[in-house]
Amino acid sequence: MADLSKTTTGADAVDGAIAQGLDLDGSPIPPKKLDLYTTVMAKEAGRQRSGVQNTMRSRIVRIGAKHIAQADLNQMLLDADFKPLKDKEIAFYYGDK
């Protein structure tokens, strides 16, 4: 059983749990799911990057859209000298659910 006294928040908690093959509740992650995850992450690790700032913006949009209203996130991007939200990002992250 996993040590549930450790934090279950943030990406590090998820990465640590995956590395152990355990979900955050301590239950085992099925091998087929771990294998698929490992395969896809290996492909991502080998992908050519276009630059750190592009990756930063992409992460800000992808994660920020879960927590921040569209107009606020768009203004935050502009204030930080990033490009504003694109129409396709707005449709994907803020479109009808």
C-alpha cells in the first residue's frame, strides 16, 4: 500500500504515483494502462521542441483554462507578453461543454 501521508496534489504527486505503478489512493494501476502511458510519454520525450517560451505558453493555456476565466487568462497572457488566446484554444477549452 502507498504512503498516503504524502501529498496528493500537483504534477509531482501524479508522476511519483505513476513511477510506483499506484494510483493516488494506493490501488495498483493496471499494466495495460501503464504500458500505454509509457509508450506515449516516450514518443513525447523524443519530440523536437520549438522553444521554452512556446511550451510555457502552451502549458499556461492548457492548465490555466481549468482554473481561470477566459477573459482573465487572455489578459494575463497579454500582460506577460505572450500571444493572446487563439480561436481554436477558446473553442477547445472554453467552448460548450
